[in-house]
Amino acid sequence: MNEPTAAPNTPPASSLAYGWLTVGLLTIAYVFSFVDRYVLGLLIEPIKADLDLTDTQIGLLLGPAFAIFYATMGLPLGWLADKKNRVRIVAIGIAVWSIATAASGLARNFTHLFIARMSIGVGEATLSPCAMSIISDSFPPEKRSRPIAVYTMALSVGAGFASLLGAGVLTWAKSGGSITLPMVGELMPWQATFFIVGLPGLVVSALFFLLREPARSPGVNTMGGNLSDMLKHVRQRWRLYGGFISLFCFMTIVAYSQGWGAALFERTWGWETSYYASINGVLLIIFGPAAVLSAGWLCDHWLSQGKQDVAMKIAFFGVLVTVVSGAAFPLMPTAPVAMAVFAVNNMGIGMTSAMGVTALLRIAPGPIKAQTVALYYMCISMAGLFLGPTSVALLNDHVFGVDGIRYSMAVIPVIFGVPVLLGLRGILANYGRGVTEHEGLL
């Protein structure tokens, strides 16, 4: 009797186990990247005081200094990931952003910190395009949603750890604490924080040099895999990709607008930033991963039943949750109730985020996979970092006033979310056709 054979394109169990090992390391790297990226926002006041910076300079450090290079470097790095060893690219990228994060603690003025933030953006731009391409080639299509969800979970976990760490630093700073490092000298708490979160990343970088590169999946034979091929592919399907990206741009706009969360709770309900950061950190670590992993499990379950557009439907449900809870939580009568609704809002964001690349990989051809993912991250990062925090600031200054920040934050999900929900039917129809085309070319 002949031995049963594995289904086509299905890796053996040993390969799947190694794939999960790789996902674990990629997730750890993503947690480190998000901590490094997020922690600056919780150290604003001590940095301003020590370096004599203005709010405008802090705004440039939080947004453009990181976003421009993080977003734009993704495309050439995505092209490189489609051609070269992705695991090595990630290893080098982790080393770059880890060193740049630690170097932020040595900054003596705005220029030093600006250069460090740019360098962090360049390093972190290597991760997600490579990571999603690696995960895609390590699992068959019907088993990708959960590993992608595990990887995406790092957003909530990283933000949660950064919040808790920031709360500890703020408490430490009030006590007048400092530490001394060899060859560096005495460091203020905010400077020490950058060393604490940055240097351990070098250990993670070293681990990636021990991983092997997974075999690449087949794709469209007529496609060369160059940047021009990717842009042509997207341009020819502009309705598909335009509708697709609008959904996930909304998600990042709302997520980055929550950078004003500490100010909202302080101005509206009188919470200190350290208290807000500690509560928010715990909730992010609990509810964010729960939402992301649940979305990934549901997606894999329904994909196995042949529901090809399920990732987009889950993402749309996440958008609906985000719009309703995002408009509601700033208007709640008390801080505890607001924080509870805020947790629901983060779950909606997590569900949407978990489905982004899962859905994208159903329509992106193999030879341009990493570049398409890089374009996706460029678009959602630029939209989120430039429109999210800035929209709240403009509404504060010109519409509702500084003390009306609750209204500024409440209208953001409505302004950017309702048009996406109104386009539901067309976006799903175009996506279904895109999946059919992609499956027919494999």
C-alpha cells in the first residue's frame, strides 16, 4: 500500500515547528521594536526639561523623525527582502535600531535625538516586510492567520510594556534617582531608560544570525519581482488596493491619535501620566493579545471552511468596534468607565491590525510579496503618524480648545471611519475578485 502524501505546498510537521520557532523570535523582535518606538512618548516631560526642547521639537521627534525613514525605507528594503536573505536583513536591522535606541540616551540636544530617531526608523523598517514574507513561506495559506496574529500581538504587548516602563521611570524621576554606567557616566532616568530598552535587542539580533532562511513560495512566473513590477501590479488594481488600504489607514490613524491618551485623562479626569500609563499598560497586555489571537483563530477556522474573504470581514468588524468605542470612550462620565471602553477600543484596533497582512497575502504575488507588504506599511504608517496626532492637535487649537480634547478625540474615529464603513460592499467585492485572481495564478 502506498504511503499517504502531504497536500501540495504543505510543509511537513518539522518545518511547521521550525516555522513557529521563527514566529516566536520575530514576535520578540517586534515587541522590542515597539517598546523602542513607543517609550519616547512617555518621557516627554523629563526630556523637555533636560534638553530644553519645545513642544514643536518633541512633535517632530515623535512623528516625522521616525515616520519618514521608517515608511520610505520600507520599499527599497522590501525589494531587498524579495531578493536576498531575509533573516540576515532582520538581524542587521535589529542591531541598528537597538544601538540607535541606546544612543538616544546619550543625546545632548535636539539634533542628536533627531538623528537617533531617524536611525531607529531605518532599522525598524527592515522587520515587518521581511517578517511577513518569512511567515508566509513558513506556513500554508490556511495556517497563516494564527502565526501572523501572534506576530501582530506584539503591538499591544510592546505598547503595554512601554507604558509600564514609562510609568516606572516617571515615578523614579520624581524620587530624583539616577544611575552610573562605565565609560558613560551618570545617567538621568530618561537616559537610562533608552539603554535599558535598547541594549537587550543586540541579543535578539544575534539569535537571528542562527536561523535559516525558509524556501520561497512560487508566484507569478511572468513577474520579475522588481519595484516597478510591484507598482504596476498595484496600479492596475487600484480599486482593489485603494479600498483595501483605506480600511487599515483608518486603524493606524485612530491608534496614533491615542498618543494624546495621557493628556486626555489628565485634562478631563485629573489622572497623572504615571497612573494612566500603568493602568493602560496592564489593559493593553491583557486585552490586545486576546483580541488579536481570537481574530487569528477565527480567520484560520473559517478559511479552512472555504470562506476566502473572511480576513476582510473580521477587519471590518474591528473597524465597526473601533468607530463606536473610539467615539464613546472620551465622552464617558468617569475615568474608570472611560478606561473600560478604551480597552474595547484597543480590542477593535487589535482585530483590524491582525487581519491586515493576512488579507494582503491573499492577493500579493510571491515575487513581490515583501515589497507589497512594505508598501502597505508605508501607507498605513504615513497616514497614522501624520494624520492621527496632528488631527487631534488641530481640533484642540482651532475647534474645541485645549480643555475640549475629549471632543477632539471623539470625532476622529467618526471622521475617518464612517467613509470606510460606507464603502464596505465595494471593498469586499473587489477583494473577493483579487483573491480569485491570485489563487488562479499559483
